[in-house]
Amino acid sequence: MDLIVARNRDDLVKARAGGEVALVPTMGALHEGHRSLIRLARARADQVVVSIFVNPLQFGPTEDFSRYPRTFDADLEMCRSEGVGVVFHPSAEDMYHPDRQVSLLSGRMGEIVEGASRPGHFDGVLTVVLKLFNLVQPHVAIFGQKDAQQLALIRRMVADLDVPVEIIGAPTVREPDGLALSSRNRYLSAADRQVALALSRALREGAAEPAPSRIRAAAQQVLDAAGPELDVDYLVLVDPATFTEVEESHTGEAVLAVAARVGGTRLIDNVTLTLNPT
Ligand code: AMP
């Protein structure tokens, strides 16, 4: 079946096929991480819709919206080779009416950790994701664990607003040396890239420890050793569902998450751990 490119909501309605639909929301500049999400979507549904939309609402005024990488032709090629049925690629004008007033508030979880560094970011994410759900009406939607707080907030939105969609979280795809794939990695110089490896190394070293204080300390030590080129924004060990810091006595899953700037590029990464009773 040929790939359909839907550039507005009318195109999208025309492209709708029968059967189960899986949505993979992206901002384009697709890489192997996105490819793994598309493959999961294909395994779960009859038709896969990939949205490619760099959402202005989720970028702060000093962030990289205008220089965010846009590689639409290559993105289409990947979608075609993975059997995607529809690529939804609307313009900002098509998505956002000039008179629009109503949007979503992500609440307390949207204001902590990543949300503390990026005020309004998760409000913008949830608003666009709910619009995409309403436009595409998917049965399932796939999101990467790479953006763990985003995934937690989308699960929260679906539960709080009774959105009729199943959310699937997909594991983070990494380079052989551990660096988590990201569309922003293309901004990194060779030297930046070496510095950036401290993020995944810190998560690995932290994950090898048994208890919260030791996990945090081991990860922090790796970040400190990376030197001044690594400008750490946060290192947290949080509950995966609420993103609040876990207590020393916490058992079960926890997310060790880190954000840092390398050169001019802000990178995030995380790993999910299971803490056993001692
Ligand atoms: P983005 O285009 O960066 O907004 O990401 C679109 C989707 O791909 C989100 O659900 C991300 O969590 C997911 N994603 C980004 N990087 C990776 C990765 N390295 N592995 C798996 N999924 C990813």
C-alpha cells in the first residue's frame, strides 16, 4: 500500500482506513529510536499513522524551535520503508487556530523535574497530543521511555480525561557506546559527543547500586568527573508514575533521570531500575 502524506485534517479524514490504528507522534528528524516505535506500532495495528509536527507550543522562548532539525524527505523514506500508511504533517496554522484559547494544564507533575527547567513545556506537549488523538482517533499510541516524564504525563492525561486510547511505552534505543539516540545529537561536535557519554555512563553506574542514596551518589560522581563541559541541569531518582523523588526505603520501580547541556545542546536520558527490599 502506498504511503499517504496528509498535510491537513481533510487529508487525514480521507486517509482513514478501517481496522486498528496506531499513532506514533514525532517531531521528525527520524532516527532508529523512532523506527523502533514504528515497528511496535505495525505489530499492534492494521494502519500506522506517524505524525511529524514540530510543535511551537512546547518550546520556550529561548529554546531551539527555529533551528530544530527538519529532514522531511528522509523521514518519508523511513516511513515508506517501514510500511507506514499515513504521515500526518500539518502546518502550525492548520493545527492552531489564531483565535484558540483553550489548552491543557499538565498540573503538578508538569512543573517538576523537566517541567521546572522548561516552564509550559508539558502543557504544550499534552495539548498537541490530545489534538493528535482527536484528529487521528488511534486505538493505540506509542511513546518512547526516553522521554519518561512525558510518557508518565500522557498516561496521567489519558486516565484523568478518560481518553479512549491505549498507551504503549517503548524502550530507549542507544548507540553502541550508550548515547541515547536523539534528533538533537546531530548538533553535537565530536568532542561534545564524548562529553555527552557521561549521561548514559552515570545512569549505568547508578543502576549498578542497590539503594537510592548510593544510586544517586554513584551517578553524581560520574557527572562530576565529566568536568565543566557538562553543565548538569538535574539528576533525580523518582517514582515512574509521579516523578517525585523516591525515599530511601522505596521498593519497586524507580526512574534515574538526568538532563545536561553539552555545548549548546540540551540532552536528557533516563533508566528504569527495580529497587528490591534489603
Ligand atoms: P521526538 O520526535 O523527539 O519528539 O520523539 C518522538 C517519539 O520518539 C517520542 O515518543 C520519544 O520518546 C521517542 N524517542 C525519541 N528518542 C528515542 C530513542 N532513542 N529510543 C526510543 N524512542 C525514542
